[in-house]
Amino acid sequence: MNSKRIRIIAGIFIIILSFMSCSQKVLGYGTILWSTDENLFSTGQKITIISESELADVYLISDESGNEPVQIERWRVALFNDPVQAEENSKIVSEFKNIYARNLKDGLLIREEPDINSDRAYKMRKDQILKVYGRTAEISTIGQYEGYWYKVITEEGISGFCFDHYLDIYDSSISLEEKENPADILTNNAFTKNYHPSVFIEMIKDSAVDLKYFIPQVGLFPDLKNKFLKIVTNKYSINFSWDTPVLVDKRSFALGEDGIVIHVLSDTKLQVNYYYEGQKVVNTYYIIEGMEDIILAESERRENLYNSLIEAGTSFSSNAYGDIKMQIDGSFSWENYDRLVPQIIPAGSEGTGKIRFNKFISDKLKEEYTSIISFDFKYGERIIPIHFLYTLDGKKLRLTYVPEKDIDNKNIVSKKSISPVVIAFYAN
């Protein structure tokens, strides 16, 4: 036996004596959570714990291969008394052998349990690397985010659970050349279609599509090929470009140096934060399929309402409130409406203009009224709209006045006035 071999055996003997002398002997089994040398003991490997040293905070471990025992920091090992439990845990940890996480948010917490209300175990610094060794089976929802809780351990030896929204999960076995930038993946998936503002979704939901604003040219329009993003509102247009997107959290990325951040809320929904003329803007955008069909349906609705009126008659008369004549092109003339001046129709109005159906009524009012009709009176250089709820029963047209204040910011009337002005007209 050579001298080098003798020295190694002697060293191991001294280590074993040290363990036996400095602490109570512990026999158990374990799983390597984060190996220091994959060639010696790999992450996820089941091992036998010969003893421990509380003073040095290490275990003396061995495996079934007959290799010489080695020391390992205790935090790198999950301890079990039952070898079957150690074997089962080994299978789970082995699934995550090459899985790591990079923390994307300064101050992100590791918790003792997979629960937002669980005690805090550790506060992380941004870009800190964690070893992942497990994950909850079910997806959790925290606020507007959905994700998994990952079992993680830090290089300081602190373990616990971390919600994945601010974690960049990656596989260490994939080389840098093969590894895709997660921000690129997120950007490419999010920017496959155009988006439109959330107010459009509200219009569709309320069956109150305002054609003045519901236009396909308003929205968020990405160009992945040229790395260019255009945002168009009813008031302005703003452009952004980028070279490489930067991951902000699991479902958010920043583009270039213009301060724009995109939060991917779902497969069809984005939240966009940016600055315009020094003011922060936060808007939500959706993918909306078939906008042209929606516009066409609303246009036809308005046309059908008008056609139903002129089919009953193009001239309507009232003994007290004058005569209304309607033309095929949607124009009107109203004569002898003096009793409605100035409470409803302003003095000085020309008595001519256009009829429109660009306002809406609630479902409750639809039980009593056909719709709402607006007479856009010419008033010098101005147009003054006068609104009425109406019903058409054969030749009888009943108009119920709606003050402008009773129309909400969605152009919807939800209730009629307490003492409404009601006018009856008959088709000639």
C-alpha cells in the first residue's frame, strides 16, 4: 500500500473519530438537494448519513457504490429516518436536477409554506440564483397572476417556497448557445396579433358599440420582424423599438430604453405601461376577433331602426309639438316646436339636422322602449343633440325626453327621468 493511500485512509479515520467525538451519532438516509460535485454525488441522489457534526454543520455521507465517505454541508441534504421515504424524495428531486431559477425582483420573499400568508423565510436580492428541487402539483392564483409555488434553496442554505411570477426558471443542462432568451419567447408569443383597448371589450359586452371610437386603427400593433411597436389612441400615436427585450417577471418584459413594459395577463390580454409627454400611461389591451363584423352589425342595427321609422311614415305630426319630416338620407326638419323651447330645444336652433341612433339603452329600458333617437339640431356652427327614448306602435311614435346628464360615459341610458316629458306623434 503506497503512502498516499495510507494518508487518505488515515484522514477518513480522523474525520470519523471527529464526528463520533463532537456529536451524538446519527444514522439516517437522505437526498442531495444541491450537490457541490455532480461527479461525486449528484443532485437528487439517495445517500446514507453516517454521522453529523453540529459544530462544523456537516454530514458524513456515503452511497451504495462503496465510495469513501465525504463531508457535505447539512443544508444540501434532506434527512429521513426511513430509506423508503428517502428513495421517494430522491425521485422527485431528480426530476429537477438541472432546474434553477433566477430572481427577477429585489426583495422577493421565500416563504416557509406555499401560501402568500405563510411566514417569511428569506428576502432575496435581484438576480440571485436559486436551486429548484420541487414544485406544487396545482396552479395557484395570487391577485391577477397564476403560477406554481417552487421549492427552492439558496446558496446560504435557506429553503422554502417561492411563487414563480418573478422567477426565471431555466435548465442548466442547456448551453448558452442553445438557450433562448425567455424575454424573446414571451415577446414572440405575445406579439403574434394586434390588440385593441379594453373599452372596446366593454362596448361589446354592453352591446353599446360607439362607431366614433370603435375603429380598427386604434390599438397596439406589433411588428416582430422589424422589432417595432406602434400604439394608436384616439388622441395620439406613439412608436417604440427594441433590440433585445428584457424579462421583468415571468410574464412581463421591457422593450428598449423608452420605459415601456408589457405585462402578459393571458393569451389574449396585455397590460401596457409607458410614458407619454412625461405622464405615465397604463392601459389594458385585448385581441378582438372580427372587428369588421362587429362594426357592420352595429351599422345595420342603426340603419334598421331608421328604416322602421320611415316605413311607418316620413312625416309625423303632433297637435302640441309640431311636425317632423324625415328624409331617406337621415336628415330631418322639425317645425312648430315652440312649446319645447327652451327647456328641451335651445332657442335659435334652425329646426333641421340629422337623425342618429348612436346612443344606447339598458336591458331594463328595452322592456319599455324600442331604443333612443337623437335629433342633431343645427345651431349656427354648432350641432346640439336632443335625445328621446322612443316606441313605435303602428303609426304612433312616442318620444320621452332624455337630458344629456342621464347618458353615462358609455353613451348608455339606464333610467328615465322622474317626471319625464312625453310627446306623442302620429304618422301622416
